[in-house]
Amino acid sequence: MAETTRAPRNRARRMAPALEGALAGIVAALAMISVQLAARALAGIPTPAELTGDRFAPLIPARDFGGLITWAGGYNELKQLGVLSTLVGQVVTGALGGALYGLLRARPRRAAAFLIGFVVALWLGALVLFYPVLSTSAIGLPPEAARLVTAAWLLASFALFGLTLAILHAFMTRWRGADGAPAPLIGRRGLLTGALGLGLLALSGGLLRRLSDDATFAYDGLQVRGPDIEPITPNERFYVVTKNVIDPNVDAGLWRLSIGGLVDRQMTVDLGTLRAMQSVEQETTLMCISNSISAGLMSNAVWRGVPLRSLIDAAGPGPDAVEVVARSVDSYSDTFAIAKALEPTTLLAYEMNGEPLPRRHGFPVRLLVPGLYGEKSVKWITSVDLVATDASGFYEQQGWGPDFQIQPRARFDGPDFRQPIPVGQTVRIWGTAFGGDRGVSAVEVTVDGGQSWQSARFDYPGSRLTWTLWSFDWRPGAEGDVRLACRATDGQGNVQVAQGRPVVPEGARGHHVVTAMVRA
Ligand SMILES: Nc1nc2c(c(=O)[nH]1)N[C@H]1C(S)=C(S)[C@@H](COP(=O)(O)O)O[C@H]1N2
Ligand SMILES: [Mo]
């Protein structure tokens, strides 16, 4: 019997240094994760999980993006999966580093050199990998400061990992019971280390839960549509789209906006300066590119802000500028033509429906770029650079676009078509139409499969930059299921086309078709 059990026991004993090291590495990684989460909660320093998401999301091809979201079970689920896999990756990396360290323990100098090299290599790797998104700061530090803070914090937290690993490993091995007995595989100190690990797991779990209370899961993708649609969308109902797991919570005192690139003089303004400038109030509708024809990722508000042009003119635009690149504290970016940037209706907005811009809509300042899909309206904006090339932002890198002009569209909002409609009575049919920055000149409805179109009236005409709320009186003459379609014409005479088109890559097209159940 003794003969048969010795071999596996010896193998296990040979594995012991690696196992002890891995245990120390896992616990050290949990300690690092805990301080990283705490720094995110307290100082808005991005976690490696967020940096990973922001770095790689633009590389996901637009046509796979929808499939990926479906596969994960939703955008929130995809974001959570990204966070979780980065955390697991951090623990696995810690375990690997710990195991190698454990194997080197017979040569302490070599082990120490390895550990320092490991930490420095991880840090340099992280700097290279995350460079484009290092300037993220959830509290709104200016980009250069934010980049330094994130880089320094990565080094500090990685160093904490190394130090914790070394201390725990020494605790488990070097100071092991001096009674000369062969050390047990993991031992009492190993158990203590494991208990510390469980404590840190609970701590990081608690921090994760606290952070997830603040996450965007509750409201990302919020839509507004249906029978109770209103001309001006209240701030709490205004649709939301964000790439973030946790939106920035910008400190107005730290916030700065810089105008740079191809300008005569680079300019930086703070919030007080911007608010003191000549401002305009402007009603403007925003709509996401991923808004399908029937969906509600579209809302209308009254904004106050300063025309972007005022700042660009003050900075002195160079003759070679063809586009502007807008960047934000969450390392989001988008671009549009300089001509669009100079239109008087392209605003740096700081008020929404008479209130300071809400956090989720870009506090303290966002762009408003009428006529182009919502993604161009960069929230939490921190810089605008004039460039001489056709640059591309977060979503354009995924392969969206290149045409981001909103096309005319109309949608039914009411009545509730799940309810039967009485035959022979006049019912009011109503909805929303939008023509980008060209206004809506007509909305028509067909009740006969497109053979004839009848004009709807405008209950809320809106303006050139807003949606129009329309309605149409219909008296169905016979029982049965009737297909209704609506179409909009914009202020330049462009009619909404019947030919459908998917959301990717330039936004949906086609008519909104509903089935009315006409009953006696
Ligand atoms: N900084 C930043 N700006 C952003 C985004 C973002 O994720 N980060 N999302 C964009 C997208 S895709 C849309 S549709 C609009 C949505 O604005 P809203 O949430 O205020 O409706 O913001 C745009 N601006
Ligand atoms: Mo969007």
C-alpha cells in the first residue's frame, strides 16, 4: 500500500512550491482588485476592467456587435461579461505569477528579481495596451493629469500585488514551523492565507456590488415612445445610450474644455467661463443610430449652451482643418465635418429643460450636433481638436457610417394597437416624425397597403431641429386586420423610403407598419 501512494504524494509535494505561490498570487490579486475598486469608487480612477472594455470595444466590428449583444443576452450582460472576464484574468495572472515565484523560492534573489520584473512588465504592458484610454477619469480630471494618475495608480496597485505576494509567500514558507517536521502541503499558515483571500473576495464582492448600484445597467437603453409621448421629453424619460459600465460623475470644479489641434492658439475654458459666454436656448431632438424604425431611442429637449463656433472662432481655426474630433472624460470620441462644427446650432450644452445637464446626459457639458445621429453629441466633453484628416471616433472605428445623416422617418405611437379598434367609428391615430436638421414638412398614412396616402395633421409641428407630433383620424369601414404604414417627408422634400435597411451600419430605413385589429 505504501508503495502505491508514495508516487502521487511525492508529485504533490513537488507541486507544493507552485501551489503555495499560486495561493499567495491569488490572494495578492484579490488585494489589488480591492484597492482598484476602492480607487474607482472614491477617486474615479478607471479599473483595468473598464480600460479593457474601452480599449477593445471600438475594435468589435459593427456587424458583429448586435450578434454579440444577443449572444450575451443584452448590452448590460455583455458589459458585465467583459468586467467579469477581466477580473478573472487578473486573478489568473496573479496565480501564474505566484506559481512561478513559488518555484523560484529556493533562490530568493532570483525570486525577488523575477517578481519585480513581473510587476514592471505587467505595468509596461498595461501602459502600451491601454495607452489610448489612459486619460479616462470618472471625476473629470483634464486628460493629461488623468493619464498620469491612471498610469501611476496602475503601477502602485501592481506593486501592491507584488509586495502582498512576497509577504504572504514568506508568511507561508519561510517562517514555517521550525519543529523540523515535513511541512504539510498547504499548512496552517496556508489556511490563514486562504482565509485572508476569502475575506478579500468578500471585500471586492462588496465593492463590486456598491459600484454596480452606480452602474448604467438600470437606464442604458432607456426608450421613450408609445401612447403617452409628449412634445418635450422630461429629463427622467429622455432616452439614454452609453458605452460605459459606470458613467462619469464629473466634478464641475475640475472640469475643463480645451480647443486645440489646427488652431492659432490652443484654448482652455472652465465651466464658469463657458457659462458667462453668450448662450442660446435651442430645442433639439436627438436620436441614436441604433434606433430601429419603431423604437424609442429618440427624445426632444430644450437645451441651453454656447455655439461651438464661438470657441473655435476665438481659437482661430487653421485653413487646413476638415474635421473636428471631440473627446470626453470617458475616453469616448467622435468626429464631424468642420462645416458642421461651425453651424450656429452646433452647441456646447450645459442645460437641459431648464436644469443643469443631468449626470447621465453628460454633466457638466455635452455637444449637441443637430442632424447627425446621437453618437456625435459627445457627453462629458473635454476637448475639441481641429484636424486635417478624415478621423474616426468610437463607433466609426467599429465600422458604423460613414454617412451619419438622419433620414426622414415617422413612427406610430398610439393608440395601443394590441387593443381592438371599433369598426365604423373615428379613431385618432398618432405618432412622431423626425427629419434630422431639416424639419418635417409632411406625414402621411396609408390604410390600403400604399395605394393611397393621406395627410396627417401636425399637433406639435416642432422646429427644423426637432421631431413633429402628428395625428390622423381614421374610420375603418370593415372588420378585419388592417395594415397601416406611415411616412415622413423632411423640409427638403426627401420622402421616407419604403425599402427597409438594418440598423448597421448607417441606421434603419423603411416604413413603420402596424396591424390594427378592426372589430365590431
Ligand atoms: N462621452 C460619451 N458620449 C456619448 C456616448 C458615450 O457613450 N460616451 N454615447 C453616444 C450615443 S451612441 C448617443 S445615441 C448619445 C445619447 O445621448 P443621451 O444618452 O443623452 O440620450 O450620446 C452619445 N454621446
Ligand atoms: Mo447612439
